[in-house]
Amino acid sequence: ASGIPSSYKRDYSIVSTFGQLNYDYDDRYLLGLTFRYDGTSKLRDNKFGFFPGASIGWNAHNEEFFKEG
């Protein structure tokens, strides 16, 4: 092979933030909220994105009709 061997390296960055909030009412009803905010220098336009999430739950075993008499 002729010529001088070389390589090409390009720097880029990634930034992420993550958050979570959990709430329970009377140890029976549950609510969870999450979010993620990501960004990268590889994308030309709209470099950042917001990704929310939510969940609900029910601890049925804590209800009166599950308790022994």
C-alpha cells in the first residue's frame, strides 16, 4: 500500500437528564412519573428530545376486602 496511514476522528457529545417522581396514597394507590431529556451533537436540527412516562398502580392486597376477618 502506498501513502501514509491515517484515521479520521470526530468528537461529539451526548447529554442526558433523567428524573422520577413516585407517589402513593394510603399505601394503596400509586402514581409514577418519569422523564428523560436527551441531546446529541450528531443531529443537525432538533438536537434535544423530551421523553415523558407515567404509570399507575393499585395495591389491592391493602384493601379492606382482602383483610382477614
